[in-house]
Amino acid sequence: MSENGTSQNNDNNDLLNALNNVDNVKVGDVVKGEILAIDDDQQAIVGIGETGIEGVVPKKELSTKPVDDIKSVIKVGDVLDLVVISRIGNDKEGGSYLLSQRRLEARKVWDDIQKEFEAGHTLTAPVTQVVKGGLVVDAGVRGFVPASMVSDHFVEDLSQFKGQTLEFKIVEIEPSENRLILSHRAIVEKQRAAQREEIMAKLQAGDTVEGKVARLTNFGAFVDLGGVDGLVHVSEIAYERVEKPSDVLKVGQDVKVKVLSVDPERDRISLSIKQTLPEPWDGIEDKAPQGSVLDGTVKRLTSFGAFVEVFPGVEGLVHISQISHQHIATPADVLKVGQEIKVKVLDVRPNDHRLALSIKALEEKPQSGDEGHDNGGNASRPRNNRNNGGSRPRRNNRNSAETSTANAPEESTGFSLGDLIGDSLKKDIENQENDKD
């Protein structure tokens, strides 16, 4: 056989082998690919193993990470592990395959994640995007964190997590659908549970600690003590009356609190802010000595008098008999809640937190003639009829004074009947009796 004939037979054998090898290359196979050339379209032309068949690796299929210049990561002669993605063209002789190193890497990543999932392990990955409904995570493959699984509380602005590297629990994995669902909330809850257990074991009633306002409600403020929240009831925020916690506190505010009680079984911690503040009654005898005149605000009205706040957290009682020189049926006839008034201090008892006040002591006393007019229009009548029942007006005046204090029991006001009437009222009655004599 001639040399030309031998060469032709070799070519035919190569062709037959190539045709046979085409059938041996299947989608999904992992093959070795040697870089033969890099074309102008940033594609690598590779030879598939010993098959004599060529394949194409586009730049985007080289790595799971972005590639700007294909020549910066590969060169002619490099041998890569590749996965066959699809067949290009229908002509077997001229046909080639689309190959990918990126998808092979991703397949390995999926396998690794699957093993971590089965073992109950977590993974750590950066947040690359904030999208509607959650976060996108680069775990070697694309992972998704639903908004409800980002934290253990509602987060209005998810953009704060972009760029952060966080720990995640694998909730769901489905490589065939490229679905990886992750949860950071599970990690936060686990951490908080450990912190809560540690803090609950250390905290004791009476401790004073630092915290940060985490949430505000109508009934109080939840304060984060470093992994566990305690409740400051609205009545424990300040010594003065607080209508809404949001009026005096803000979320994120640093506060000092006193521990009132710790209940590990119910997972509850009761706190107080006001008990870390100066006691408002301290030094009250210097701030409000007997006989002093103070500015105050009417806080509450009762049938027996008005409670007036003269300092934050310090309220005194103006008994109904000390509101006006004129007879009034109820304090609400002349006063209203929120009204700014001046009061005179009649009595101070710091240890009992009692303060007796008077409004009428600051007002000019009506003339006796005016009083006579109020009682019947003739000021001389009681004097002329002194022997014919002249004591009757005195008895009526005394009964009036007693009636004005009848609805002021000691347990509700903090003062005895004598405290409420006071020496001043006693002197007024005596003066009235003397005038009528």
C-alpha cells in the first residue's frame, strides 16, 4: 500500500473515532478540556479529552465569580475540569459542545451545602443584594433570605444588611431548581436564647443596669439588656404622670434601669427607670417650706379636693375647704384639670409624702358685710337677735365646715380631718363667731 493510501486510511480512522466519540460525550458529563485557543469573543476553545472533539467555554461560564478579562484567568495549554451543558449544531462532524467550569464549581458547592444541611450545620456568606421580599446571599450559589427570616423582629429597612457577612441556617435546598432558602432569624433567636439564659441567671432584684429602649407600647417600654428584654411599665418610667411612653422615650435611647423582679419560668423581667432617678420628695421641706407660695398644675379632681403638682412627681392636696372663701359644691365648680394655679403650703410631712396646700389663703378675704349679705342681706341682724337664737348662725357655720371635710377620709387623702381643716380654718370660724357676737 502506498504512503498516500496509508495517510488516507489514518484520516478515515480518526474520523471514525471522532464520530464514535461524539456519541460518547453526553450532556451532564464531566470531562477534561485543554485550552486550544481564545477567540475575540472572549471564549475558550478546548479539546475534550482524547476524543478529538472541540468544545466552547464562554467567559461567563469560567467561574462563579465575575471575570472581566478571560485571559487573566486562563491561557492556552491549561487543562480544566468542565461539565457538558449542551450540544451546539446538528452536524456531528462539525458539531461541538457548550462547556462550563462555573456550573461544575456550583455543582460542588451544592454538594457541600447539601452535606452541611444534612449535618445540621450553618453557613456564613455575604449579603449581595436587597430585593423585594428579602435578601440575596452569595453562598457560592445564589441564596435567598425572606424578609420574615432576616431577624427576630420586623425590620423596615433591609438595606442595612447589604454588604454584611452573616451566619445562616439552611432552611431549604433544591439543587435541581437552584433554590437555596436561608434564615438569619434562627441564628439570632439561638444567640438570644443563650444570652437570655446567661443574663437571667445573673440578674437579681435590686440590681441597677444599663439598657437600650427596644420597643414602645401603650403600656410601657421594652428595654434590651444585652440579649434579653425587660419591661418598664408606664407607671415606672417617671415620678410624674406619663400618658404615653413615646412622650418621654425613644427607640434606641440608652437608659439606666433598676431590676424589680426576675421570673425565669415566665421569662419576664420587670424594670424601673424612675427608681434610678432622684426621689422627688427629697429635700421637699427646703423646696416647699410651710408658708411658701408655689406654682402648680391641677392634676386630679375629687369630691373632697384637688391634687396639685408643684414639682415633678410631687403632688399636694388642696382640700375643698381651702379652695375658696365662698362655699362650693365640688372642686370642679371652680377648677379644671391642667389649670395653672398658685398655692400656699399649709403643712409639709416629708416622711409621709404629704403636702397640704391652700388656694384661698392667697386670696383676699371677703368683708364681713359681704358675708352677711350672702347669709341674708342684713349684717346687723345676728347682733340684734343675739338673745333670740343668736347662737344658731354659729352652729350653722360650724356644721358647714364639718360638712366640707366629710368626704375626705384619711386613708384616701393621706391627711386626718384636723390636718385638712388646719389651724387657718379654725381661726376663720372663730373670727366669724366673734364678728357675730
